[in-house]
Amino acid sequence: MDLFQKCYSFTRADEVKALGVYPYFRAIEQNEGPVVNIEGRPVIMAGSNNYHGLTIHPKVLEAAQKALKQYGTGCSGSRYLTGTLDLHIRLEEKLADFLQKESVLLYSTGFQTAQGIIPTLITKGEYVVSDKDNHACIVSANLMAKGAFGDVRRYHHNDMKSLETVLKNLPLDSGKIVVTDGVFSTTGEIVHLPELVALCKKYNARIMVDDAHSTGVIGEGGRGTASHYGITKDVDMIMGTFSKTFASLGGFVASEKPVINFLKHHSPALIFSASPTPAAVAAAEAALEILREEPERVQKLSSNAKYMRDGFKAMGFSTLEGQTPIVPVILGEDMLVFQFWRKLFDAGVFVNAFVSPGVPQNLAMLRTSYMATHEKQHLDRILEIFGDIGKEMGIIK
């Protein structure tokens, strides 16, 4: 069979486009934070990971512009060779202090961070133990580790009994790391980290938490999942991204100095990739400073999410309990999600459509997410439009 036959046979996207309900790859023409311009008109953004709205903050913009003038547009080399700037080192030091870890290493993207850590650490006879609902970057990294003769085991989503079953069947003296999202990106659930830590201590396993959707969202001053539970010292590695709270692009991992030093000298994703660009690093540093200076932003973010979660439940929509700004509205059927999405978009609200195979069958959803910069009038308008469409489509009374 021709290699491209699968491409020629893929028609699902075109079929949805023909129905006029295709929700993906919509071009944003101007970003004002809670409101963006799409197709020449203002739309309330209720689907962004820009949790504190810092992509348009004057201090972040100024820092990025200053870095452009001083360093140019790119580093033209990897961190290992000619691509390290004093900006990189300064941000690593500030992040280590913020996260209360010994050392931090930057990567060029969040997705790449997992690929730079897991296959680098796991060798023959060692194990990655991974939540089945972990982000795609972790899944990809696990496959790379498996290709390098490491062993990958998975446990049922956020199920500590399942995790223990996996761990107790591995050699006690083997090298192993349990990897989990801190906040799961689809549902907004928080990992049961205290129980996970206890099991890892019992079965001699290291722990890595992906705080992509946790940093700036939960924990003291937005310090993430381990901080949320008060067990930062018990988590061996914290990875994250700059593409959400930190209003930029790139990734990081925080751990002990010897671990970071090992990654610096062995991680192909670091050694063979151009380093994060000056403007991106400066923007992330400025965002971190704002988060430290204005920790009340974390509470505002939490309050906005609670307001929306309570509002959806009061109207009769199916959602999930949670404490994060990811608030899914579960509709169940893919086409129902597409149709609802289109009506929302036409009425001036943008959310994310999550359908199979991205979510399990019957869990198709509109994933809404909120910012600290959403004001009450934005939130009330979103609820009003959801309510009108829900009644029109017979989803709520």
C-alpha cells in the first residue's frame, strides 16, 4: 500500500468542515486577553491557557522587546555550545528559588521537556510508570524510552490501587520513576499526590510531576501541585512549560543539582536543539516576577473558575468537580459538541471542542478555561450564552 494512502483516506475533518461546524485552526487576528478578534469580530476567549492574561501585560511586552534589541531574534545554537545567554541562567536561578528546588534546566518547548528527561534517565532494566491519562508529551517520551530498551508500565487514571499493583510487581531494587500530570489538562483534575508519594517511598520509586497546568494555578503563590499539598520536598522532579501561566514558549525541569547536571550533559533534546529565544525567555522571566509580586492573581483565577463551575452546575450542565481553571462541560456526543461549539462561536464565545479519540467515547466535551483577567461581565455573558444554547438544543431545561 502507498504510504500516503492513509492521508488520502482521511476525510473526517473535511466532513465536519462541510457541515460548517469545524472548530479547529481558527486564526486569532488580535489578542486583548479575555477578548480576541477572530474573523474580524470580538469574541470572548474561554479556551486559552493564558491563565493570568500575561501575554499582553506591559511588563512582559517590554521585557521581550528589550531582549530583542539586546540579543536579537534567536540564539543560533544549542545551550550546550553557543546558545546559552545570561538570560537563560538568570531565569533558571529564579525558577529554582520560586519552586524551592536546587536547580532548573530550560528546554525549548514544553513538549520537548518530557522527551529530554524520560528517555535520558531510563535505560535497560529501568522503568517508567505512567498515568494512562498523562499528556501526549509524556506518552511520546515513554515511547522513546521504550525504544531505548527501557520498560514502560501504565496504571489506571489517578488510581492509587492500580499504581500499587504495578509497583509491587517491579523489582524493588530496580530504577523506576512514576510520572504524572499535576493537573490533568482535559478534565482539570488534580493528582492524588500524597498517596502517590507514599507508594513511591514504599516501593523505592522516584517521582516526576508535570506541572504544565499547575504552575501559577494551584499551590502557595502558584507554586504547583506539590506546594498545593505541602509536600514539595517529597517530589523529585517538577517539569513545566512557559506557554501557559508564563505567557511565552519553552519548558523547564526542576530537581537536585546532580540530576540537572546529568541532563545538561546527556539529554539529546537539549544538546541538539537551538536554545529558547531571548524574547521568549525574557517574557517568561517578567511573567514570573509578576506572579511573585501579585500572588492575589492566583486567588482571582480560582474564584473565576469556581464561579463558572457553580454557574454551569446550577443551569443543569454536566461538569466535573475541581479546583482549577479547566472547567469541562460534558455533552457526550462528538457531533453535539461540534454543533454547540458553532452556536457558541456565532454568539461570540470561543471554547475548545474535545472529541474522540482525544477523549473516551461518551465523554466528548466543551473544555472551557479561564483567566485571572476575566471580569464578571465576561463570565456572566459566557453563562448566558451557554444557557440559551443549552435550552435551544434541549440539553438543559
